[in-house]
Amino acid sequence: MLRLRAILAALMLGAPLAASAAEITRVASSLDEDDPFDLFIDVNFERTQGREKITREQLAPAGAEAGRTDVGEVWHKSTDSRLNLRLAIGLYKDLELSFGLPLILQQNDSYDFVSGTTPANSTIVRNCVNPDGTVTDPDCASTGTGEKGLFTVPSTSKRGGLGNMHFGMAYAFFNQQRDDTKPTWVVGIDYEAPTAKLRDPSEDNTGDERGNVGDRVHKYTFYTALSRKMGVAEPYFKVSYTLPVQGPGIYSNCFNRDQLGRPENCFQGPWTRKETGIQAPQTGGFLFGTEFNAFNDKNKNQKFTIDLRAIANYVGEGRYYNELSAGLGKLLATQDYLQVGGQLGAVASAGEAFTLRASGTFFYNTEHTLTNESIGKDLDGNGGVDLNDVGQPSPEVNPNFDFRTDLVSRRFRATEAKTFRLELSASFAF
């Protein structure tokens, strides 16, 4: 018997799988008496647009209350358009093997000044500090002599290409279609392989040449989902956890030492490539919602459903490509944050072998620091990190630490972060 399947693979710094309620707990199944083989082919177009205000810590003006204040610098806008291809095969009863490949059509980052900020007063442009903390010129603060902007505003960075391949296994321990006294319960794992070409954040991709999109990180996502059909409604929930593991050929900021405070410490002592390279965040997600069956003609195999859900994701701390990486040209240590949102979707089935789905998702990210690199490690056990060692640069200082952006009172933060995602998909069942 032919069956339908529409799987929407949409992740955000580790967001959970986006699909309709029934699809969350549906797996391809083979070797059943009335269904010897299942094969699902899914084509999904996804466009994600994000916008956040990037602020910068500054010391309170003279005469004001002591402390620090955040001052708006730029708006960051991101655009990601991709085509997700997915194939799912039933290996046995309620046991599925899946393959996925995203084709990233466009992945852009752009920066523009916020209202009230101009090249004349922006600390991004009027920068008088070198990465090692020294001043660019003694008269820079008063006359502007020797100013070195952190990056160009306005500007747009462009990337695209084949993304990382996905391989998945899922098994339904309980299946309500087989036993209506039990809900449907699925456990699965998705493996994202580092197959995409390595992204080098130091490359200038503001022209016609597009950069790569790969991070060279293995990602293992473990998830479980539960749903139960009750009349016209089918409530469901899903929890997931993603564990990243550094893969071969990871990028390290030490490959471009001009943007580092202590480049001489690169690959010396504890500052190995693994330690100074990308450290993708661990993520966890939870979603719950209900699919409502608005129309169902079983004789003609026609159905229309509406899906409402709430989503919450936790993104842990790490050093990776964040909202400011395209501007500063490097991996950035990022504070952990929470992402909350919701989705409205609709599914229309015109027959057993074909279905269409459309959905819109909105996310809000809590405020988080974008340049949060630790200053170093206490190697001699004296209770602190020494910046200098008998007049020489200290091996305790983290080579990634940038005195322009990671020092307290100079750090950047992401605020007012909002993301909207539109998805359109077609699914074919054989």
C-alpha cells in the first residue's frame, strides 16, 4: 500500500527537526503483509531570515554612575535559502534508514549601522587598539591618526554550495496504527557528516566570489518523539540533543594570525589546533504541539491538516561561526542562549503518493555575548593568568584572545534577535 511522508529537515545552531505532527512519529516500514516496501522522497525549500542588533560594551561616561553600558553599533541581517533533499527507506517493520543533503543556494550576512550610529562615532570604525592591546598611535584617540576599523560597514558576505550530508536511523517501539491502545513512540539518531567544503571566515566574500559553508564537525543528534491520535486532533512532543565532535581538517583562528592577540602562542604548549579550533556548541531542543484534521475524505485519499506547535532550544557556549564572524573574519567564542518560538503549518494531500506542506516559524533568541573568549590558562598555578613572563609574552595567554573585542568593556553582544523561517515541501511515496 502506498503511503505519504513529508519530512522537513530544518536545523538553527541545532534546532529540532521540523515536520507535521503525524510525521514526527512516522517511520518508513517494510516487510509488512499489506506493505512490503516503503520509499519516501522529500524535496523541501527553506528560507530563513534573521535580524539582530549588535551592541558593544562601553565604560560609562565620566560623571555618570560607575559601570558599563551597551551601545548600539550595527544591525546584522542573515539570509539562508536552501533546498533540502531527503530519502527514507524502510529496512524492516517500523525501522527506517534515511539520507539527506542540503543544497545551500544563498547564505549571506550583512551589516548596517543602527540609528544614531555613524562612521564618525562608531567604535567599529574608530578603533585605536591592536589585537594585542597596544594602541595603534599615541594620538589616535584625540586626532584619529592610525585608526584601524574592525570591519567595513555597510558590507555583505556571501556563501553557498553543498552542505553536510545526513544519515539517520529511526525505530518505532510503539505504533498506534498497529495497536490503538498505545501511542506512537519513536527513537532515532541523525548523523551529520562533515562533507561540505571548509568555510574560512578570514576570506573576503563581499564580492562576487562565494565562500564555503562547511564547519568540519561531526554532529550526532539523538531524539525521541511521542504522539497519539485522539479524534480530529493528534498532540505530540519531541526532545532532542546534539553532540558535536571535531572532525578532520577543522579551522583554527591560528591559520590567520593577524586578528589574534597572542599569535606567538599558536600551537605551543596547551594551545593545540584542537584547543584553538572550532568548538561547536552542544544543543538541546523541545517541541510540543497538535495537528488538527480539518478535512479528510478517505475514499479519495484527500486530507487537509493544520499544525500548531511551540519550540524551545538551548544553544550551549562554544567557539564557532556566529553573527559577527563574517565581519571580524574569525571564529568567535559565544555565550550560551535560549531560543523560543512557534510554528504554524498546513498539509494538503491530493492522493496517497503525493503531499504538499507549507509552514512558517518564528524564533526569538535571548541576549548573548558574541566575543567571549577566555583570556588564558593558569599554567604555573599562581592563581591567575600572567599577561607577561619576565618581560616576554606569557605562554598562559589564549592566542584567540583579542584585546579589541574580548576584553570586558569592549565585548559585542547580540540583542533583539528575531528569526523567521518559511518552508515549502513536496513529498513522494513509493
